[in-house]
Amino acid sequence: MATDPEDIPESDRIEGAPHPREAEALIGQDAAEARFLEAYTSDRMHHGWLITGPRGVGKATLAWRIARFLLATPADDGGMFAAPPPNTLDISPDHPVARRLMALSEPGLFLLRRPWDEKAKRLKGDITVDEVRKLKGFFALSASDGGRRVVIVDVADEMNTSAANALLKLLEEPPAGAVLLLISHQPSRLLPTIRSRCRELRLGPLAPEALARVMEGLEETPSPEDTLRLNELAAGSAGEALRLTHLGGLSLYAELVAIFGHRDFDRPRALKLAESAVGKANADRFELILRLVDLFLARLARHGAGFVPAAEAAPGEATCLARLSPHPHAARAWASLQQELSARAGHGRAVNLDPAALILDMVFRINDTAARQAA
């Protein structure tokens, strides 16, 4: 039985957060918007744009804002009564284009992302060449009115080799009126020829005040203290802050700090944390714990190297970091362990190692390293 389209998850949606096409504004990335508008108003519009930056800083939101703007803004014919150059990407949510984009029914837009695998009942692991080939039909069917056509690739990093080569041909010989917006977390993974045929829009981490404004839009706004902690853990990524909020990341990180908050680690607490990640229903929690362990080790290494965090990400963290990583020698030990456990986590995922066993193994290795530093 075919899966109902409404039940298919969106590969570019963060659980517990609005989809980027639903955002009416982009917070904290005014410079990137200004660069695009400057290119648009100075007749230096490129057909390919590579929107880069860390995960969760607004790349997809910017891509949707650009698409909405391009499809809703008439081309300047240079006539006497032409409208003045736009100074914002804002388009009214009541505009027909905006409403159609929300419903994914806008004929001028093609969204290229990981497809649904009907047989396996899950999203495919990458963007396939068959998805890219659909662009040929998109441009052929929509070329009659002579208007703009926009493609959003979210994310370009997920294209397999065949898909990347097929998209490269479009970038080399773009159809008239086509604009391709490629979102990339790691542009170094893309074909150099793809990068060379795009103009880059680089987005940076959000400033603490910008992240606080993003979090104000949630149904339950975090307290100022929690927002500060989220900023420490998310490193300026609104997407990561939203994931942490949705999955209880602050509480999980506080548990990690509490486990190692004393000279003898809290074994019962560690067992409880490990057991909470068991089972298919806790797969997201398991992944988050692995990320937080990696982050905890990174913060230990940075502390020992002299880069003391600006704020605590959990109660008692400052004391914990100072005790476990007081000097550069300790920093090197924690950095080495971070690399080791990161590889261990990757292997554990690949062979479907029991989540509780993997987490406990990590806890024991952290405790052993802490004991050696104390000695």
C-alpha cells in the first residue's frame, strides 16, 4: 500500500520546528540578504547560488526567501514607469506566490531533496540522479510563460556522484530564467566544478541576541538562562538550539556534567542515561547523547587549552571543566579521546551496536582519562 503523501516526512524539516518556507523573516543574516539584493538590483544576478554556513543558521530560510522574492517580483523592463529597486526580500504572506509556496504548489519552484523510498518506508540516504533528471521535465513544462524558474537543492551535500554530475550540466547550460539555489553545510564535499559555477552566499553563526530572538518564536520560550546555555551548546545554530529544546538537550547535557561532577563518577546515573537511549523510539535521543558527549569532550579540550567558555552550559559545568582539564597536557588528552570516541560512535552506528553498551563504554573511557589526569 502506497504511503499517503501527507505522512511522508520532509528531509529538510527539523522536528519540533517550523519548516524554513514557513518563516516570514530571517533573523541575524542581514549581510547575506543585502549581498543578494545588491546583485539583483545591479543586474549582476547569477544563475547559480551556493548558500553555505554551519547547520541551522538560516540557509534554507534564506533560500526560500529568495525563491519567494524572485517568483513574486516582476522583472524590471526598464520602462519609464518601472517600480523602484526593491530594498528587501520581504513578500507579503498573502501574496499568491507565498500561499502556493507554503502549499508546495507553486509551478515556478522545484524542490530537490532526498526522496521517499516506498519499499523501505523511509527517506533515501541521498539525492539520486532520478530526482535531478526530473528537472528536465520541470523546465520543459514551465517554459511557456517566460517567467523565472527557481530550484532549491536542500541539501546539495546529499547528492550522490551521478546526481551531482547531472546537476552540473544544468549549471553549465542553465535554461533561460533559471535560478538554482544550492544549500550546503560542507561545500568542500561538492564537486569543484559545481562550486566554481555558483556565487557563494556565506552565512555565519548567529549572535546570542539573534538566537534569543529565534527562540522567542517558540510556543514555550526558554528562560534567559536556558537561552544562554542553548547558545553555548548550539554555537550560534538556531537549528541545533531547536533540536536541543525539542529533545530535552539541556537536561541531557546537565546529566553528563553531573555524572562527572565528582572525583568518582556517578555510576547509577550513567546507567540510567545509557538505558534511556535504548529502543527504536529513542533513536533521536541516542544520536543527541552521542553529539553531547562529543561536545562535552570538545569543551574539556578547549578549557585546558585556555579557551574558557563564556558561560556554563549546565549547572556546575565550570567547576567540572576546571577539575578535569586544568592545563594544556589535559587538553591534549581530551582532544585525543574526542577523536577516538567519535570514531567509536561512527563504528557503533554502522554495526548497530547496542546504544546502552556504546554510551557506557564512552562513559568508562572518559572516567579512565579523568583518573589518569588526576594521577
